[in-house]
Amino acid sequence: MSELPSASKVVVIGGGIVGCSTAYHLARMGVEVVLLERKKLTSGTTFHAAGLVGQLRTSANVTQLLGYSVDLYKRLEAETGQATGWKMNGGMRLACNQERWTEVKRQATTAHSFGLEMHLLTPKEAQELWPLMAIDDLVGAAFLPTDGQANPSDITLSLAKGARMAGAQIFEETKVRSVDIRDGVVKGVILEDGGRIDCEKVVVCAGMWTRPFCAAHGVNVPLVPVEHQYIVTERIEGVTPNLPTLRDPDRLTYWKEEVGGLVMGGYEPNPKLWRDGTLPPGFHFTLLDNDFDHFTPLMEQALGRVPAMETAGIKQMINGPESFTPDGMFILGEAPEQRNFFVGAGFNAFGIASGGGAGMCLAEWVAKGEAPFDLWPADIRRFGRPHFDLDWIRKRTYEAYGKHYTMAWPGEEHHSGRPCRKSPLYEILKADGSVFGEKLGWERPNWFADLAAGEEPRDIYTYQRPNWHAAVGREHRACREGVVIFDQTSFAKFALKGPDAEAALSWICANDVARPVGSLTYTQMLNDRGGIEADVTVVRRARDEYYIVTGTGFATHDFDWISRNIPAGANAQLFDITSAHSVLSLMGPCSREVLQAVTRADLSNAAFPFGTAQVIGIAGCPVLALRVTYVGELGWELHFPVEYATAVYAALREAGAPFGIRNAGYRAIETLRLEKGYRAWAADIGPDHTPDEAGLGWAVKLKKDIPFKGREAVFAQRAQGVKKLMATFTTAPEVILYGRETIYRDGQRVGWLSSGGFGFTVNRSIGMGYVRNPEGVTADWVLSGRYELEVATERVPAEVTLAPLYDPKMERIRA
């Protein structure tokens, strides 16, 4: 073993598949990198992974990441000379009831949207590919021919060899005690024996050790070790080397071939969380005691699918801890708490499938300062305040593991760890029939049941029209025709203060925020490629103060983005003031009359025009009223200290009674915004989409000589033209759209829907998505095509528009 260096540009901590993959990709990019493993490579959790490699996920970019893994694994053995055990034998997924079959058909459409080959099979066709399988209960199956399997240890050692070949240094039996951070700057790593390696950046890929290690440095990584069991059989007659991997979610089990036998495991609904968050010293190449009683229900399900298991010998039963997260997705990225401190962890038992792509993405992030593409579903900044509490994390992770193979219902909410964060109006809204959803710990009204009519206030999930459809329609029409209140207290809210606040925000925002006090600006914040990193509302409250409002789920991400991009030396400080303020949105054509009844302020167009903000008095409360809308109607967002919430709400309800005022929830907001064509960050817009591509070029201050981050990229794209353009599609009301349905133009696949839903005013199903063309896209080109949408593998005709379906001239908003 070579001598430890005294310094390296980057230090990777952890020698599992993700750490080795990250080192491999960094080295191949020419970045000086050292990998340190406390024991032996693969000795944590990698060595006992099952090794199935599937690609399809609900996110196009996560699917792309997994597809990269497959492409890498195909060539890795030839490149390094080290065996990987990779074989592309395909992957099959079964459906045993009609709802699961609908889910599988929608997954097949998602695969087509993302460019994956996926075939639907009859039970008999499935059995021909997997002859040992009983098919008496099958409705059908899906087959992905490019899925496969690998030997976890071999593929990791191959990545390590490739890393060394490219110049990386890898040291085993070298435990890192801590990261040396001084004045917020990573200076190096301190080893257990007292040695150190100076470095500029650190990447922690330490599996289940990641959470406690990072916590010691003020970085939060919400994951929990969960016991995961599987068995390996002796040889079974009829098991061939090319047998596809098999997932049988209705029986909660998975299978793969191994040396003529089968590996069988699953995801039980009552998982066993391992330990209490602490890890035993010296734990490596270690398995847990088998729990036959706990595994028996899965075994019974497996015997019904593969009867040959009854007489098969069991070569080995494996029980090893796997890192799971509260939402079932892995964790990547630069920690919001600490610059140059990166994390790759929490791989939820699909670390082998993710390893190649996750390492590539982390390496790009480390080397270039940003991910190669939008990775929001896996971004460490998707977490927030509830994720600091280990007890809350354990409850939610327990639920997430138990749902690993259950139906992924549209609109499904988690139930664990609730309620956590509540608006002051929670009990009042609950008494009025609110059915709450949860985001970042906040309880938010999704819809309101009519209790007087006997409507049950609970979600009943389905792939058909759900039980809340009619209730959402009531709320939608009330907003269009009368007046409603949305409790949006969960909005993330920041204050930017200081003498340089204007200069700092002018640099960060694409739109012009250097406007008079009382101005309200809708703006994006762009990266250097012109991609949309945040989508916010900005109110100028004073010469040296701005109030910034963004979505509930983006609190950590957007705070991090803004704070990191305040120019060096600028005297401007950012504060998260979310919990200090309630928000009630009063929306609808009667909103002015209701609001005027509770305040002395002049609410006329002349005195209070659209796109401005004023402090008005309501029920003894100073209310910051924003004349803005996300539903396409006249209205105001009312922001005020939380202690006034019940008084302000009561005043509005009393004044609104003659107008039939009602509460409305977030599912109505979704139907209303789709009709208006308003974009949603993380669905319709994000780091991979520019304002011009998203139809938001009007919100960019190119006509003013004000520099801002991303300006050059927007200028360049405007000169060259775009290759994708956001459009809105409508189809027959009986067609159910959820997003990810494939868009066809003149018979050619050109994209997929980023959002889908129903418009109660236009009485059409609505989808939004980008129309793509490598040769370039113009408005005329988009509008000249004949369109179809693939929905659950069937094509349906669709109409396209680039204008809002509802009130395209904004006459109602400005009324």
C-alpha cells in the first residue's frame, strides 16, 4: 500500500459502491481524489446487497441516472479487466389485480416517455420468460429488456480498479475521525490515528454511518438502518442463467438467478428498524441474526408464486442492515449547512442500481459546482425541520419501507409522524371537513368534505376518478364564481435585509426587483446555464428589506440557493421567517367586496393595483396584503403574524357569508392553476428548463442593463432558439391525466407531460409538458402539429395551446 498523501483536492469517505463510483468518476475527470475506507472495500452494506438493477422511476432524470448505471456496467469489465457479474437479462414486474395492472400500464407509458423499451405481456407470455412461475392469479406483466443484475462486490471492486487506473488513491483500514472545518471552510480530514489529509472538498458516502458522522459536523442526513432479509437457494431445475429478475409487488417479493439457484427477498409491511440510531463499533462484513418468524409471511407468498421453492434447499439466509430514507429516495448533493461538504447515502436497497449514476452525478457536482441535471427528487435540500428529529425520521421511514412494493397511488399521502407542523387554523379547518395533506411536516388542507351531506373526510385512493373529485370541483367553481379562502400558512417565507439587499437580489433574480417600496415581483432565479433554480414572489418592504415567498417544500433549497449566491462582501442577510407568519389567500371575483368589508384601506384598482403590496388593517392586525394570484382570479394573499390568524380568519368568514364564502384546498389550487397555465417548480420548471423554454421569458429583465446570474445563457439561447417549449394539452374529460404521459406530434414521440389534472371550468382533462425537437422548436411548429397523448399505453387525441385555457388576457385578475 502506498503512503497516505498529505493533501488531496477531494477526499471521499466510504468504500462501498457509491464511494468507489464517485472516486472513479472524479479521477476520470482529472480531479485529484483520495478514497478512505475504515475497513475493507464493500464491507459495510454493499457486500450483502441483492444486486438487482432496475431503471424505471417516476422521475425522468432519476431514470436517466439509473440508465447511466446500466451503460457503465456494460463496459466496465472490458475497461478494467475486473469481473462485475453484470448481465442484462431483463426485468419483469407482475400485476395480480386490475388496479395493479393499471399501475403497470401507466409505468409502461412512463417508460416510453423516458425512452425506455418496456413490453406488456400476457400471463402466458410472462411464464414463457419465467417458466417456474405460477400464473393462475396473474393479470399481466411488464418486461424491461435492458434491466439486469450484478455482483455487488465485484462491480464495486471493478470501479475501484478503474479509479486507481485513472489516478485515484484508495486506502483501506483508514478510518476518518472528523472533518476539519474552520470558519465555515473545509480544511481537511483528521484520521483516527491522528494523521490528516488536507483537502478542499469532502464527499461522505459512508452508508448507514453517514447520518451520525455528518451530524457531528452539523450536517443533517435523514436515514435509518432497516433489517433486510433474503434467501439464496441451492440449484433448482429449470433456473437458467438468462432468467430475468422478477418483482412481484402484490406478493411483496423479488427474485433473481444466482448460480443456478434463486435469490428471493421482499419488503414486508412491518419492517424492523435496526438499533436506535447508534452503530456498533467494528461492524464490517457483518450480518445480523436471521429472523425466520419475521421472514415467514414473505416465504409463504413466495411459495405461491414459485412452487419449486417448497423442495429447494436453502444455501444461505442473509439479514443485513440497509439505509432507508423517509421518502424512499436516496440522498445526493452539497449539504446546505456546510460548503464543500457533499453526501451520497440512503440508497433504500437500490444502491447497486444507482451506484454508477449516483457516483457520476456526485463527481460532476463536486468538480463543477452543480449537478449534471436536475436531481430534485434526490437532492439533500428536499428535507427540512422535521427531518432533524430521529424519532420522526424513524416513524416516517418505517412507513416508507412498508410501502416499497405497495400500490403507488396518485395523490397518496403519508400518515406517520402527523400532525407535526400546524397552522393556527388547523382545528377550525378540521371541524369544517378538511382532509389534510402533508409537506415538509406541515398539515395543509387538500380538500373539504361536506359533512352536512354525510361526505366522509378521508382519501380513498384509486387510478380512476378519486372520491375527492366532486369536492374539488365545488371548491374550484366557488373560486371561479364567488370567493374562497386557502390557508397557505405553510408557504416558506424569507426576509433579506441590509444596505446591499437590492444589489444582492438584483444579481440573484432574473426579473427586476430594483423597484419602489410596495412593488411585488414574480421572478425566477437562474443558474449559469439559464436553468430555473427557484420560482418566487418578492415584495420590496423598505429600501433595505425584501420579503420573499416560495413553495412549502422548497424552504431549505431556496434559502440555500439565495444565501450561497449573495455576492461576496455584500452587506445583506437572509432570515427564514416561515413560522412567524400565517397566510390566507382570499380569491375569487367577490374577493374585493369581502376584503373591503373588513378593512378601511382602499382596495380599488387605482389605489391597490395588481402586482403591488400594502399593509392594511384587519381585526386589529397589520396585514401585508399581496395583490397576486396562482389561481387566475382577482384576489389577495394576506400575510400576518401567526397570533392574529383566528381573528383575521373569523372576520373574513363573517364578511364572506353573504357571498357564500367557503374554504378550499390545495387540490383545487392545482386544477385552477392548470387552467391558467401557471407553472409549478419541480414539476414543470426547474434547473433543466430556461425561462424561454418555459414560456416565462417575459419575466426576464434583458431589456434593462442590469447584470444577473444566468443572463449570458439567456441571451445566447434567445439568439439561437430553443429545442423544447412548454405547451398545454387538453383531451376528453373521461381521460385521466397524472403527468408523465407521452406526447406524440404527428405520430412521433416529442416529450411527456410534466403535470396532469382536470379543469372543471373548461370541462377537459389538462396536461402541461415540453414539446421537444433537436432541430429547434418555435411556437408555429408546436401549434402546427397533430397531437396524441399515450395514457396507460393507449393513445388519445389531444389539442395543444401555448396560451392559458382560462382568461388569457388576465381580465379577471385585473378586474
